[in-house]
Amino acid sequence: MFRVIGGRSVQAVRLLAPRSAVLVEAVRGRKSRNDPVAKSKEGRIKVPPPVDPVEMVVLKERYSEYELILRALRLEFKEEVLRKKYEEETGSQAEERARQEKEEHRALMDWNDQENLQMLKARILRIQKEEEEAESKTVEAAIQREEELQEFIRQKEKEILQLQEEAKNFITLENLDQRIEEALDNPKNYNFAIDKEGSVVKRTVLQ
Amino acid sequence: MVHLSSLLLKSYHSGYVVIRLALAGHKQANRPFYRIVAAYNKRARDGKYIEQLGTFDPLPNIYNEKLVSFNFDRIKYWIGCGAHPTKPVAKLLGLSGFFPLHPMTVTEAERRRAQAKLAETAGGTEDSQEGQQTQI
């Protein structure tokens, strides 16, 4: 009935210090088949509890009654359970409930279809609007591009005109001699002096 | 470690359904409290049950009552489905009036009454004997 514990479990368990020399814990069925009988139980004969025959007769009677009633109750309950199940499935309420459910289902499906139609219309409108916007955007983009092109052309034309005007002053092979003589005739003096007050002096040592 | 049983949703069982007392709340020593429970026969006493059908508190309260509760509707259902109640549950149900009184309840009561009477008469004869002796 009591087991001596030692080894790995001892270290922790020794802390819960029993005052006995040996650590014991309760374990059922300590003796196995071949262990000898204990000294204190050597002459023991196991005797079942005494039965009073009068009481036994009375008890048997009572038990038979009890079992009869219990069997009857069990069958009653079984029948009740079966009846409930039957009524659930094929009773008067079941048909009505099924019908109501079908009605509900149909109504809900109709509502669902209507919702779908409305969403479809909304979707179509939205898609149309988006298409129009896209078209207008492309048109605007085209206009923008054309305008930019025109702008570019104008810029280039301006530059060309300017160049043409400047070309009048260019030095060509025919003008060369003329221009050289002109340049030699009019010496230009680019030198000037400036002081800290900002007054410019153009008169310098002429050459 | 993954418990494969929960993955497979194992729900087959061997044996039959019983209505029995299962110990609840093992956190407190020396304070038992039983649940009246419908469970499969082979399950551990305190293990997974199908449905709880009531309670039983074995320690008497301040008014010296032991409180029991039953869910009679569901008990009827389970007995109709073929559940077996155990002896203590049958006794409790008998005391409650749902079942007929268990024969052992009656016999135990009779035995105890006989014992009490015996003890009373023995005490009475002793007292009378003592009284006579003192008189003498």
C-alpha cells in the first residue's frame, strides 16, 4: 500500500521533509501474484457479508417490482422520443414550416434579383460616364499636343526670321574686302576704367 | 506535437451511454462536488462527457441539506435513447420522485432503524441496570 521512493525523485521530495527515515508515498496494489501472504494475515479467511434470508426475500420482491417499473418507464421514454422525432419530421407543423420557408426563400430571391438589376443599371451608367470621360480626356490630350506642335513651329519660325535678319549683316565673300576696309577705317576702342563710386571713364590712351 | 485525433475529428465510440456522477473541480482537496453527466461507458470518470444533466453536492450546507439538481427533460431523452443510470444516480432519482424508490434505499433505512432501536434498547437496559445497581 505504501511505496518507498528513492533515486531521482528523492532530491526534490526530501524538501517536503517527513520525519521518518524513509520517504513513503501511497500506491495501490503493491504485492504481485507470487508475493507471500503477510504475517498478520496468515490465518485469514475472507468471508462475504452475512445475508439475512428474510430480508433477502423481501429485497428480491422489491427489486423485481423496481425493475418492472423501470422497464416500463424506459419504454415510455423511448416512445416519447420517437414520437417527438416523428412529429419533428412529418408532423402537422412541419409542412407549414416547410411552406413558410419556401415562401421566404422565394421572396428573398426576388428581392435579390431586384437588387441585382439596380446594381446592373448603376454599373452601366457608371461605365458610360467613365467612357465619356476617357474620350474627352483623349480629345483634350490631342488638342494639347496640337497646340504644343503649333507653339513649337512658331518658335522655330521666329528663330528663322531672326536668323534671316542677322544674315543681312553677315560677312560674305563679296563683302569681305568692303568690310575689311570699313573695319580698318573705324577703329573701335573697348577699353574703359571704372572707380569705386561707379563712374565710368571711357577716355583712355588712344592708339 | 499536433494531436491527430482532433484533426481527424474522431467521433466513433465503443460501448453505451451511462448517466453517472463525475467529480468536478479537482483544484480543492477535501471538497468534492459531483456533476450528473451523460457520458460513454469507456470514458474516464472525469473525462469528456456528452452532456451535463445536473449536479450533486455531497457535503451538507448550513441548513443541513445536500443539494441536488436534475434536468428531467434531457434525462428523459437520454433514457429514451438507451442510457443506463448508475446505482447512486438511480438512488438520487428515486429520492427525487422521478424514479420509484430504489430498494436498497428502503433496506438501508430499515437496517439503520433496526440498529438504532437495538442501540436504544441496549442503552436503555444498561441505564436501567446501572440505576438498579446504584439503588442497590
